[in-house]
Amino acid sequence: MSDADRRAHLRYRDPDSTTVRLTVKQGAVEQPLTALLVNESYSGLACVYVGAPLEMDSELLWRETRGISTPCKVTRCEALYKDVFLLALQILD
């Protein structure tokens, strides 16, 4: 299935979990993080996570399943509480 075809359908998510697995790419270093999914659309997703703030336009990989990773870009990182952030992620083509 091509990326365009995959984006035309809702993505896989574990029905028993509202968490999403993301990987932050910072040069050669990859840092995994887990976030709580708030909203999902065909063009992006919103999630809440605990950790350090992410810079705008940082690239992430959303690991939907073991074999499917979708590249995303941070379009918003808003502090909700100390070390708790709301992320808006745009799915890259």
C-alpha cells in the first residue's frame, strides 16, 4: 500500500490503548517518547506528553505498527503544566 493510499484510511491504533509511540530524530540520535493521543485526523494528530519541550519544525516518526512509521513535523508545542506539553503534529507527505 502506498503512502497516499494509507493516508486515505484511518491509521492503526491499539484499541486498548490511547498512547502513541513517537521517535524524535535529532541528527544521528533518536529519542523515543510515548504520548497520549488527544485527536487524530488525516493530516495530523494532537497529543499530550511529559518531557522537555520540542522545537517547532522538529521531525518525528510516529510508529503506528512494527512495520509502519509515519514522518511528522511539530507545528505546535504548548506548555500545559510544568513538563507537560500539548503537541500538534502534521503528517508529512
